Amino acid sequence: MANNLFQQAKNAVQQITNGQNISQQDKQAAQNAIQSAYTNATPEEQQELQQLEQQLRQQNEIQ
């Protein structure tokens, strides 16, 4: 299950960083996916989730 949540978080952030005209709702959904994935993530996955959060924050600053 954790791997599925982890993959969903990665996909959500990827869509936001590659897309244009992303809504605040989409950004919140990506953040929620990241937080859900943390629950059962391995230490390596947690590190990558932190990087995904950073990408999301940077995307929010750009727009």
C-alpha cells in the first residue's frame, strides 16, 4: 500500500511541475498525497518525499 501511495505522490508532483495553469486544489491534492505516503514509507522513500515537498514549494513560489 505504501508504495502505491508513494507512487501517487510522485505522479501528482510530476503533473504539477510539468503542467501549466495548475489549480490550488491540484496543489493541495499533491500535498495530501505526499502526507499520506509518509505513513508507511521506508526511510529512502521518506527522503524522496521530502524532495517532492521541496519541488512543490518551489512550484508554488514560481506561480
